[in-house]
Amino acid sequence: LASSAKGGKVLETSDELFGEGFHLIKEEPAIEDKNRETANGFWKDGWETRRHNKTTYHTATIKLASPGTIAGFDIDTSFFDGSHPAYASVEACLLVDGVQDSYEWKEILPKVPLSGNSHHYYGLKASDDVFTHIKLKIYPDGGIARLRVFGNVSPIFPDEKTVLNLASFANGARVIKSSDDRYGKPTNIILPTAGLNTRDGWQTRRSREEGHHDWVEIKLGATGILQSIEVDTTHFHGNSPDFVSLDACNSEYNDVLYDPEVRWVNLLKKTEVSSNMNNVYSLVAHHVSYTHVRLNIFPDGGMSRLRVFGTRVPEPIIPMGAEIVEAKEIVDVVRDLNVNESSESKAAIKEASLSAVTTTSTTTETTVVETEEIVKEGGNVVLTSEVSSVTTLVDEETETLKKSPAKRGRAKAAGNAAVAVAKLTTPKKKARGRSASVLDEDVDGSEAPATATPRVKKARE
């Protein structure tokens, strides 16, 4: 999120006698050049302060390329061995021009130790907090080669009538996939900064097949009604495409490959492209909103940037299929499930459980469920356990539930339902230090231990 290639900026430093602050957020890895000197000594590819700091720490304030949630850092001290700081910490704040009158710095990475010539990866606890600026503190002085700020873009959009570049990284767009990236990454074409050279763009290998074309698929930062595009071929002399076309679709999936109902619509027919200039095209007005675009280039070639302009359409909020019931109904459901333990009912519940969690490849995901929440699965009412941390298996590519990164919420609900069903059909084992729940009652209705929570006691009464 801090990369200068994406628009990040070092606003100020407390000292940079031996190395300027802008090195911190350079996109390329740090290098060493022992033959290069400056007026102040050996040149360093990083931010380095003078020695003998008379205060506690030095600081570098950075404006992120785009507002976002921060997941972690890489504090890189490459080629600073003996001149590196002993410790570092990071603070962050949210500052939106014209919206806020004040802001407050919040420490998100406490003081951590550093070693020389090393990468230091520190992850943060998941949070929905959005930040626009960070402040790196080093104790007491020294040099840092690079600071990488990992996270997810959370754009702050203007009103819906404003025309935006919906294919920009700064507005949350992402490249999903491409046909080829032999000479340049397709992710470069959505950067908000201007292209520097041909390597700072997307370029494919030369094709030798008749009728060949390359393509790149982009998920827009927001659903929008599209108006025009710019195919920027600056720096590409004689190696730009001959023609381009643009298709669009509307899908709730990140990768539309997994959407069986996806339908691509052509918004720009095959049109000639000029080299080393910004080619502007108006799109066919369908007055329909789209989430993805696919740029086709014929037969191959390279380009610096792609900009897709349109107006944003806010996405509707779809509530989860959960239902709140009275305490008496909860106890009745549990009693029915505990008493009617016939082999047929067990088989039906197990079958529902298996169908809900059919997977091809799985990852673990921890969720929290509450006593009063129930989920309907396969016509059966399934009661979740008392408030507890539950590890569920979530598959992002299962056709049965049509899970994808864009539909994790729905997958999570189905996974929780399956875990709850499995709990009802498995003999209970009391975990050490765990409070008893409604589900811990014996079949014969005997009393639960006195350690039951007040909520459970009230439900039982």
C-alpha cells in the first residue's frame, strides 16, 4: 500500500543525512553499490539518519498510495549491517481532506527488535480499521532499506455521479488473470501513476499463430456504468497491439471462471490502436452496470496503462440467512434433537452435514457463533453452540456451494451449519475450562454442571 509505483509518498523525515526517505517505498528491491559515494559518505539505497541521536527516535511519515486496511509489514534492513536501528514501531492514522478537522495517530505495530541485513515480517491482527498515513519510528537512529506495507485497498469514493477510473488500483481494482506476461506484469496497467518505460507496463510475447489474440481480465474497484476507456501505449514504439476490443460482465465472483451464469457483453468492437500515445474510445451505452472488464489485444504487444471511466453503482447489502428465536423455542429444538436419536434421523443429519461441506481443497477459517442463532439447512433447523471459537473448513472453489473469494460470507454460513449439525450427532466431550452449554445436556434430561453461563441458565429456565 505504500509503494511509490502505486502513488505512495514520503511526506517528511526527522533526519536523512546519509540516505533520503524516498528510498523506503521504492518498488524495486534494495541494492548495494560500494563504488558510489556522496558528499556525506558511502551511498546507501535506503533511509539513513546521522549517528548519536540526542532524542529517543527518528521518524518517517508516509502517505499510502490508497486508503486501506493494513495486514502487516516487511521492515527491510538489507545492506545495513551495523548501521541498522535497534528497534522500530509503526503508527497510523486516517486523514481525509475536506472531511476531517483532526486526526489521531494510533500505534499498530509496537516496538519490535531489528537485526542487520534482514527482512523483518510482522503481521497484524485482522481489523476493519482504514488508514491513509503511517509513521515509521526507528530507535534510536540508523538505516532502513525498504518498508513494505501489506494490506487491502479500501477506497473512499465520492458521490455516485462522479466519473471515476474504475480500473485503477487506487479505487480497488485488481487484475484477475491474463493470457501472457512474458515481458511485463499485467498488474502494471491499473497503476494510478504514469508509466516510466516499457517494463513498467504489460507486454506479451510475439505470437506466431494465425488468429491469435491476448487478453487481460480486471475486476473493477466498484460496480459501475461504463462510458469510455483509455488504452495508453506511451513508450511502446512498434510493439503496441494493432487492434483492441473490450468486453464486460456482471458477476458476484472475483474470478468469473467459476460463475456458470456469466455473460460477457461487447462494449468496444475491434478497433485500431496507435503506438506511443493515449488512445481514447467511447463505449457502447447499454445503461447496465458491470463488475469486470476483459481487454483483448490483437494479435499481441504491449501497453502502459488501461483506464476505464464510469460512474459507480453502490452494491446492495444482502443480509445473511440467520434467524433469531425465543429462548423457549431453542430449548424445545434441543430437546427434540436429543430425544429423537433414531438411526434414520442421525443419517439424515449426517447427510445434510456432508452435503454442506463437500470440498475439493480446504482452508481453515475461525468464526464466532452464538446460542440464539439458528440456520435452516436442508429443511432442518440447526442450532449452533454457545459463544465459542470454531474452526470451520471453507472451500473457495466448490461448485456445490459456488464458493469464491467474493462469496466467503455465504460459504461461512454453510460451514457453520455443518459444524453445528456434526456437534449434535457427536458425543460431547467437556473441554477443560469450558462452560457447559445447552447442547451439553444429557439425553435423559439430567442437570448440567453448575458452571453454566447465566445466558444458558436463563434459557433452560
